[in-house]
Amino acid sequence: MKNINFKKTVLVCALSLGSISAANATTGTFDVGFRTITDVTITETQALNFGATMYATSGGVCSMGAAAGDINDTDSGILGGAPIAGGTAGNVSGTGCITTAAGASGNQLGIYTLFGITGADIKVTVNEVVGADFSYTPDSGCVANHVAGATNDTCDTFFTGSPVTVTTSDATDGTSLAGETNVVLGGKVTVNTDLSSDTNYTQQFTIVATY
């Protein structure tokens, strides 16, 4: 009989210890968080202008070259890449304008500086605009695509209204600020109605940049 009582006592103690263990459980509450990245910013470095070269007659078309092969030594320095010699960026010609060398009548390509996260991929879209007076189509231009290091950067072409992915510069790039890239634009202007002579005309187009 004594042995039996001893076993029962041990069993009761074991159950009591289990109850104590459950009562001592602790719940901790901890933070989880993050910080959102900065938005891409766009700054007009040089305004796109076809200059005092346009005819006033409806239907005229004037084109400005700004493809990778048109970028001259000075322009390509803005891209952060090796200079491309013999460029014609900013020249205008066509049925709607007087053929004019870059800068001779205020005609100049557009340069737009984008700034974001260092060494990040950015999708850049350049959109056309259609207005009552004239339309602008960005069918000539390129976006700087930076490769780590001071050389081998490229100026990548794009299609109107379609995104092109490029990489911003990093600390190893010798000619641009870290986090920067540039859009260089020429394009085409189409006159949609008879215009007034000796008059300035403007439109606004959009550049969209996202990570």
C-alpha cells in the first residue's frame, strides 16, 4: 500500500509542474518596418527648341536628329560616356522648316536630367503630344545607360510611348553624379493648321520615369 501511494504522489506532482510551465509563457510584440525610396526627379537641363526656322503653312514637317549617332562631343559629355565625334544633333530640316545647322537660329536638342537611386534601373517613357497648332513626336533621341566605371556608357534609343530601361550612374562613373541619367531629344514637329507669321508656338509633352 505504501508503494502505491508513493506512485500517485509522483503523478500529481508531474501534472502540477506542467501547469506552472504554461502559466509562465510570455508573448513579445516587435516592430517590422521599412522606408520608401525617393522618387525619380526630372529637371530640364536644356529646352528642346526647333528655333526660328518653321514655315507657317499647314502640313509642314520639320525633323531634328538626336539619335546616338547624332550626339556630338559636347553633347555626349552630358551622357557620361565616351564622346561620339562628328555629330549633327540639333540640325533641323524638312518640308516645314529651313534647313539649319544646330544652334544657328535658336534650334537645339532637349536635355533632361533624371536623378534617382544610385546604380538603379529606371524605366523611361517619352510621349508625343498632338495639338491644334502642331504635333510633336519624339522619334529621335536616346537615354543614357550607365555601366559601372568611367567608360562604356551608352545612349540607348527608344520608341515613342514605350518604356526603355536604363541604369543610373554610380560612384565609379567619372562624368556624372551618382544616381543620374539623361534623356536627349530631337524629334519631329508637324504643323496641323496655318499659323501666324513671326509668332512663338509651344506645346508640352511628358517624360515618365519609374523604377
